[in-house]
Amino acid sequence: MAVNLPEVSALPPFDCKTDTSTMGTRWRRWKRSFDYFLLAKGVTTPAQQKALLLHTAGIDVQDVFDTLPEAPGEGDEYVKAVRTLDVDFQPRTNIRMNDTYFVT
């Protein structure tokens, strides 16, 4: 059975390779735009939402996603995929302890 997929070319892929200092903010904005896209197009099937997320986010995000362990918690496959990427793309902070810096 042929599935009529919505047009996704209006949303650019997410750039996860440059400017890591702003990645968390840029990811939240990109994800918000993608969620609006899903809502506008009426895409409600979690498997299709996940596939569109990874396709639209681009090959670099797909490469990152394929190396990550699934984030813990409840939810369908789309919710789990978003949570997994959220954890990886969250801002990193440096914590100073006794003149030594740790990245969290």
C-alpha cells in the first residue's frame, strides 16, 4: 500500500557538527519547528514520526542517533527517539572543582 508522505523540504537538516556551545538551544528550536510540521501534516503514527524526524534531521543526526543508547523512560518510539537526542544535544557545562574542570 502506498503511503502519501508529507513534503519535508521546507525544514533544513539540523546542524549538529558546528557551534556546539549553542547546540541545545538550536536543537530545541529545530525540534519545535519539526513538531509543528508533524501537527500541521497530521502525522500521528509514532513509527512514521520517528522516521520523518531522523530523515528530516539529516544524515549527521542519523549517525549520532545510531551510536546512542536509548534514553530511559516510557513512551512510544518517537518519544524515545526525541528523548535520546535531547540527552545528547543538551548543553554541556564545565564544573570547576579544585582547579580541575569536568564536562557534564
